[in-house]
Amino acid sequence: MSSSVRICNVTKKFGDMKAVSKANIDIREGEFFTLLGPSGCGKTTILRMIAGFYKQNEGEIYFGEQLMNNIPPHKRNIGMVFQNYAIFPHMTVGDNVAYGLKARSIPKSEIEKRVFDALKIVELEQLKNRQPSNMSGGQQQRVALARAIVIEPGILLMDEPLSNLDAKLRLKMRNDIKQLQKRLGITTIYVTHDQQEALAVSDRIAVINKGIIQQIGTPQEIYMKPSNKFIANFIGTTNFIEGKIRKENNDFILSLPGKERKISLTKDYEGKIYYSIRPEGITITEDDGEDVIEGTIINSVFLGDCITYFAKLQNKQTIEIHKYYFNIGEIKSTGDKVNLKVSLDKTIIFDDSGKEVLG
């Protein structure tokens, strides 16, 4: 039976270094939850504390209502898929999948049925007697997945499971894993540094940096409403147009390169700001207006489904623009002057520190 996971004020130290600091996460039963962040941010450390491989220095970890702090890994009813698959090369596919069941002293007749069912779920039932060395990377990853789910875990932990696969296979496997997780309803905690992968598979995401949880939310919330500049910069591509805010009577005036306009803020603020806007939120237009700034095309990259333009603004800052559904005759050339309309509903204003959203 699937289980919820609650992490309460958990801290993990290695010597004097805090790998994780005061982490608080509530993971719902049956949820696909991703720990996302750059290398060394603490995401795998959190996963290993959930698994029981690491003991936290402070805080509590619960599976449902059960406190797990002193429960050893083999009694936590978890399945785990590692980055390097960890398949036994001297065993057949079937024996690899059966390993966890034999360790639990499951009757032989039941083992055979459960191994067949697990291999059928990952579409490898015809390869039960094959050696792992004679299989592709994608097939080996499916074996590792079957071995994790055959024990019917309450929680499935996955640590960078697709990082060793080529790009095309990685796309297929992440879709397969997502569909399988939904079909089985297993609470899944997934570790990755790949932002696109996290956005594609997750119900919710925790973004981590330097051992601190920065934001928890749905993929849409993380992408469209990042809570600080780090998240906006880490998730996808973002332009940070430098500007200033000044107060004039009771109005706040936003100054961008070559343009000023009144805006609403969530708090009283004057000084330098970063105007955050995704490349797809900027439109090349023939119009002019208070939400239009001027730029000069300095480079373009054809990507098939879109063209990426790089434009220099009046303050010498370079920004990125994505243009979809274009005609060949509309393609801009290097040196072209363009008007750039910034979609107001797709912008976020960060203060000078980048830690607070102002609007």
C-alpha cells in the first residue's frame, strides 16, 4: 500500500558542512514528487535519508503516521532505482527481479508469478532468461524498475535514473515511468538535476539550492511563478532585464531601457530591480506602447519549431526571444532594429537581492 512521506525540520551534516538545512516537505500518498536542483544541492542526501541510508542529525521523517528515524532501510518497504541500475551481471533478468522477493522469503510459486507480472508491466516478460550484458541501457533500466516494484513497495525512490541514457531514449523512458507510476499509484520520490525532466514527470517539485528548500509547487507554479531569482534562472531560460523603480507621489514608476511606465507593487520599494521575462513572453511587433522596448538583433538560431533571437537593448544588455509559427519571409536578420513587446502577465519583478518578488 502506498504511503505519504513527511519530512520535518530535517538537517544533515557531513563534518561542519550542512548538506541539508531545516528541510520541511509533505509528500502525498500516490504523488510523483521530484527533488530538483544543481549538483551538490542536497537532493540525493534527502533521498538517502528517506531510504534510511543516512541518519539525519536533526528532525523527523514519517511514512504515514509512523516515525522512521530508527527504522533500518530493509524494514522501510521502499523500492529504489539507482543511477547506475545496480543490476547483478551474473544473474538473469528473472533472477535480478526475484532477488528482493527471495530475501523476503516469499514462496517460490508466488515469486514466479510476481516476477512475470513485474516484467510484463515494464514490457520485458519475453526476456526473463536473458543476461543483462546482452541488453540495451533502456532495457537494463526497465529491469531495475521491475526489481523495485516487484516487492510492492509503499514508496518508490529514484535517483537520477535516466542520466545514463541517450536523449531520445530518455524522453521515452520518462514518459513510460510517469504512466507506470500513475497506473500503480505508488508514491514516488524522484531526484534529478534536469529541469525539463522534472517539469515533464512531476505532480509537484521541490527546488533545492545549497541544502535549502527554495520552493515547492506544481510544475506550472515553479515555472510561471518562481519565488526568487535563483529558481527563475535555474528553471528553463529567463531574461533578467535590469531596471529601476522610483516613487512619484503615490505611484511607482518602472524604468526599463528606453521606457518608463507606472506599475503596481506588492510592497513599498525604490531602487534597482530585475524584470524577469521568459523568451516566449517577448513578441517582436510593429507597434509601440508603454510595454514595448527597442532592441537590435545580434544573432539568431534556427531550431526547427522556433527561431531563437538574441537582441541587444539600449543599455547594452542582451536578451533572448523565442518566435514560433513563423514564415521564412518574416525571419529577422542581424542588425535589424525591432520593437519588443513584453507580456505583462508573464513578467515577475525581483528586488535587487533577487530574493523577493515585488510584482
